[in-house]
Amino acid sequence: MKSFTKQENSWALYDWGSSAYSIIITTAVFPIFYKASATEAGVSAADSTAYLGYTIAIFTFILAMLGPILGSIADYRGMKKKFFTFFFVLGVTFTALLAFVPFDNWLLLLICYTVAALGATGANVFYDGFIVDVSTDERMHKVSSHGFALGYIGSTIPFLISIAIIILSQLEIIALSTTNASRIAFLITAIWWIIFSIPMFKNIQQIHFIERDGNIVLQSFKRLANTFKEIRQYRTLFLFLLAYFFYIDGVGTIIAMSTAYGTDLGLSSTSLLIILFATQVVAAPFAILFGKLAGKFSEKKMLYVGIIIYIIVCIYAFFMETVVDFWILAMLVATSQGGIQALSRSYFGKLVPKEKANEFFGFYNIFGKFASIMGPLLVAITAQLTGKSNYGVFSLVILFIIGIIILAKVPEPKSSETVNPI
């Protein structure tokens, strides 16, 4: 961390804190808790997986609609931190509230999860936008990878604590039910997230901004329309967003639904938690490695590597039957999950006008979130039609293939493209 500035480290530490939400709520403990709740209520495995997919699609659609509008307003002086704070508070509050939902009320669980996810993903939109305020184009790929690496490392600590509490409760070593142990994990997530967000609030300020001129809401809608026209004028940026739309869909879907898929295969909650913990540990050095290799071979080439690995993941998942298979699959995901997200963020950050970063990151978000609707819906519909989750995962291959084909048409970024549209 000594090779990074105070602002860069403060920015990256937010990933250290918020990634606890990603692993415990999005990927591991909550999906298992939800699946158990749905089973208790008599919902079939395929249907409960489908309902989770529909839920993810709903909240990503809501955020996709709000992202560009809020991003446009956030470009004004002092607004970015305010929006970040609002979504942050929303996320941590409803994450904590998950601990108090009755176990047999799976629908209320999904509702609270939806609001918590809106907060978490909404805060990330503005967190991503702050990268232009804490770093330079030359350092952006390193800083972005640094954030993801810290996220993987930092999230393992509360995750390990949560796993320990859950396993000890299952072994009846401590006087807690597995249900209550999971609820404690939700509270740990919220507390961890809050603590390591403090440097972000103290040390990061909006450097690039637009001065207020009249009614900022009205002006923002006008600027939003102009920004949409500008995006089409930036050939490299527009092509990249189109490629990103497809390949990040598959990435997000696999992250969000991997635990539910593993549960459908009959893997125990203990096996899933241990595998996911190992995935976090392995993913951290690979996120750093992707950042270093991007400096040597370019971000675009390393994005190719990440997408190809995910294509292999989808194909392998189709034939997965045992715990060993899930281990292999998880380790493959760990090699590229952080890298592909970090390099996508830094690659895009190099292309956007810095003073309008939030507007453009709003479109980055809308492309990513609309893509995240398609993937879960594809998995959900296929799972219900076939009665088998592996067919849904395999269908994601087409999204990665389309993404890599379009990415091949994206020219390498030039410094002039961050200022002058093509």
C-alpha cells in the first residue's frame, strides 16, 4: 500500500469494506439462507433459484434507470459525495435489517435484499466515478486492480468469522441455531462495511466537477441528452460499452447465482462456504496480477484472457456434478473475476472526460445493469423450462462470445480520445 497515495488507498479501502457485502450477501451466506427459507415454505429448488434471478433483474433494472440521471446530477460540485452517502446508508441499513426478517418469510427477505442491493450497487456507481478524482490515466489500471485485490483480501476476514460462527452452530459447539448464526453474519457485514468506509468519507473529495448553473435537475436532464449524443460520437468508448454489455452480463450472473446453483447440485452449505472463502483468497493475487500484466500487455489483451476463462467456466459448469467439480470451477472464476472487473473500470476511466465522469459512469452502469437483467432472466427461464440449472449457466456462453467479438473491434485508447470525440 506504500506505493499508493493516501487518497488512492482511502478509495481502495472502501472496496475492503464493501466487498464483505459482495461475498456474504450477494454470493454466499444470504443465498443459502434464502434457499433454506424458501424450502421451508415449500418452494421448489428450481423455482426459488428462478425467483432470486427475477429479483436480481428487478433491482438492476431500477438502478439502470436511475444511474445516468443521478450520475448527471452528481457531476456538479459537491454532489458526488452526497449521492454516494445516500446509497451507502441505504445499503448498510437494509443489510442489517436482513438479520431481523422472520426465517419463514422468504418474500420479505427478497424485498429487503432488493433494497440493500440497490444501496450497495448504487454506492458503487459513485465509488467507481471517484477513480478519476484519486488517480491519473497512467496509474488507473493499478489503482483499480489494487481496489479489487483489497476487496478480496478484506472480505475474507468477516467471511471467515461468519463461516466459523455458522459451522460452530451446526456442530452445536456454540448455543446458536444456524439461522441465528447467519443473521449475525448479516450484522457483521454491515458493521465491517461502515468501519472501512470511514477513510473514503474523510480523505476523498470530488476534484473534477461542473459548476452549478440554475436548476441542476433540469440542467442535468439536458446534459444527459447531450451526453447520450456524445457517447455515440466516441467510437472507441461506444464499442467498448457494447462489448462490456455482453461479457459483464455473464460475469455478474455467475457471481450472483453461483451459490444457488451449487445448492441445486446438492452441495452442503459448509462445502459452499469453504469453497467461496478459498475463491476470495485466490482472487486477490490474481486481481493484482491482471493489473500488472495489463501494464505489460495492455488492458484489452487481459480482458480477452478473462473472457476466455469465463467461457471455459460456463462449459465446465454444464457437466459439473461433484464437490471437486465445484472446486475447479470456483478456482477458474477466482483467476479472472477481479481482473476483468478492475480492468473494465480502468479502461473505461481512461476514455471518459474527467469533469463529466459521473455522467459517463452512469452510462457504464446502465450498460452493465441492463446486461445484468438479461443474464439472470436467461438462467431463470431456462432453469424453469428444463428443470435443470446447468442449462441456464451454459447458455451464458453466447454472451461471452458476443462480448469478445465486439471487444476485438475496439481500438486501443489514445489520450486524445479522452478529450476529443471521434
